[in-house]
Amino acid sequence: MTDSFRATLHSMVEEMKAAPEAMQPSKFWQDLNRRHAERIASAGIANFKRTLAKDYFTWMRVLPWDPQIRFLVGHLPLGASIRAALGIISPFKHRHIPLPEGFALNFLTRLVWQYARQEFPKEIAALSEPSVGNPPAIRIGGGLVSQDLANSILEYKSIESAVTGTVCELGGGYGRTAFVIASLHPTVRYIMVDIPPALGVAQEYLCQLFPDRKHFRFRPFDNFETVREEFEASALAFLLPHQLALLPDSTVDLFINISSLHEMRLDQIECYLSEIYRLVRPEGHFYLKAWKVSKIPFEGIVIRESDYPLERWERVYRRPPKIQSSFFETLLRKPKT
């Protein structure tokens, strides 16, 4: 871990202390953040796609009857499933990943990639998995492939029509979705909102991938007017969750939340949804992807699909997403008046 990255994380952690209770990390995320900090300290930020990504959206612990496996085998030609099975030990060992997890990773990654290529060959051909973060070396046809890139392309296709202007993502992890959208829509401003260490990792990652774009790097501020000029000139911006409250109304054209609201208490969910509604412009959109039923560790709470207070929004669609059939995805539009 470099001194500059360590200093950035320290500044983020100190600033998080100013956040209201509803935006403090849940007990689940306090525990996860502790483990992530330990992994960064031991394996370095250079290996985050092998150490942190498995707690975001890279699946390494799956069983044959897992809903994702059933979906993929049911939607792919038999030959594709056989090729994925034959590749289960290629590579045999991933550094920083236990052997059983590596085998599961190899198999599921090949299935996910082949499905995404079957559905959206143009986007799959247009993008490649960045080497930054030292992703597991799984290759198809000589090219580096990943679950994260494939899943992000599938999610992008669910919101493609709503991608414009300013996009804001809450809980975006290291920036897998941001990479896809920023690559395919280079004129979009992308605001990453997360807690440390995820926000620090995302800032390092995305600024390295897009060095020629203007960056509004994380910093503490109390008044938006003091940073407005730099913020509005940026293509990539990085904020802690409570800093959303400092942004003007109707700042965002599309707000994204993938697989993180369901890890919070109901009071936190309500707080964030209120802030999201304020920030999205009239006729702008909100995309939510979450577990249909989520049990929150350490909190003794169960969050169900029906628990999200979304009545103020107009529904564009609500459906099970591709592959993760235990989730739901919904695209919502804010009414004009």
C-alpha cells in the first residue's frame, strides 16, 4: 500500500465520522470493511480483483444447484456448458484465491462470459477486462475474461436508454459498472459514491483507467459552492455517501444502485432513497438491482423486495435480471412534476 493511498483512506475514514447515523456503515459493512482493509494490507491494492472483488459481484463460492448455474446451463447450448466444465482447472491455481474457490471461479466465469457474448456480442467485443487490479487469468480465445465485465455489460444493456448526462452510482465497489459506462459513453459524468476502502480503490482504479479525463478526487468540503466549478468540469467524481446531501437538487440524470441497498437497515434504505429522489432530475431514472430476500448479518433483519418504498417513482420495468434470478431489477422514472 503506497503512502498516498494510505493517506487517502485515512482522510476518508476521518471524514466518515461526520456522517449522520443513517449513513454510517451497517454492522455488516463494518465487519466487511475491516476484512477488506486487512486484505489490502496483506496482498496490496494491486491485487484487489482477487481479494476484494469476491465480496462485491465476483462469485467464487457456488454449488451445482446455485440459481446462477441453473440459469446459465438452461440458457446456453450444451457445448458451451461442456467447454466451461472442461476449463474448470484452467488455470489450476490463482494466487491469493483458495483452490476450491478458484475452480468455482473458472467454471462460473466461463459460463457467464459465454452467455453475455451470446446475448450482446457487440459490447463484449468492444471491451476487454482491464489488467489493473490483477484479475484472475481466465482466458477465452486468448482474451482475458471476467464475471464482472460480463455482468456489467448485461446490467448496462438494462439501462442503456437511460444513460445520459450525469450518472451517479451508490455502492459501486471498485468501479466495474463505471468502467463499462465511462468506456461506452465517454461524455458522461460519472459520480462514484461509496464508503472506504471501496471508494479509495475505485478512485485509484478509474483514475488510472481514464487518466486523460478530469477527476474530482475525494476531499472533505462543507459547501458545494466552494467546489462547484471543479466538480462540474469533471468526468469522474468521488464522494462519500453523506456528501450527496451537499449536491444541488436534480443533479443526476441516472442513479444506479446494484447489490448494496439490501445490505442496509430499513432506516438507512429510506434515507438513501429519499436522497436519490431529490438528486434525480424530473424524468430522470433510478436503476435498482437487489436480492428478492436479503438477510442482513449482525442486524437480525430480513429485507424483502416489497420493503423498498418506491411509490413516488413511475415504473419502466420490474423483472428478474439475467443470470441472478434470485435478484430483482427495476428501472424507475421520476415524474415530470
